Amino acid sequence: MPAACASSGATCRCPTSSIARGDLAEAQFEKALREGRFSDRVAHDVASAESAGVAETPTFFINDVRYRGAHDLESLEAAIRVALRMTESRAELARDEV
């Protein structure tokens, strides 16, 4: 999934995701590729990835912060739990200030 899709939180609708889901036949993909149908989107995704410092896939972002740890489920879940606690702490501080 392109960085732009991953960071937006939206459902990815890029052409490679369509192929992975089986929504786009290989022949349709080849035709779209030859016609440059997705070239603007690909250029946008590449620029977005470069500006975010992405140089490999997969690259994960948690609350808009690039995750640089191990890619196993346990490590990712731990990082998400830490981010969630930080978010909850910030929300609690904000409520206290009101």
C-alpha cells in the first residue's frame, strides 16, 4: 500500500490493491499501465513516500510517526499500545486544562 494510502487512514483504492483483491484482471491492469492511466497517482505516491522518508516496503506509520522497529505482530502491537497510551494521556491533560 502506498504511503499516501497508509497515512490517510482511507481505504486504499490504488491499482495494485485492486489486483490483490481480484477486482482488476491482469489484462485490464496491463492496458491501464500502457495507457498511463495511473501515472499521476503513482507519481503522487512516490513523492509522498519520498517526503515521508520511505525507502522500503513495508513501512509503517503510527499516529503519523514512522515506526522503525521489528515488523512482527508482537512488536507492532506493543508500539501501537504505547502510542495509544500517549494519545490517551494527551487527551486527559487537555481535559484537565479546560
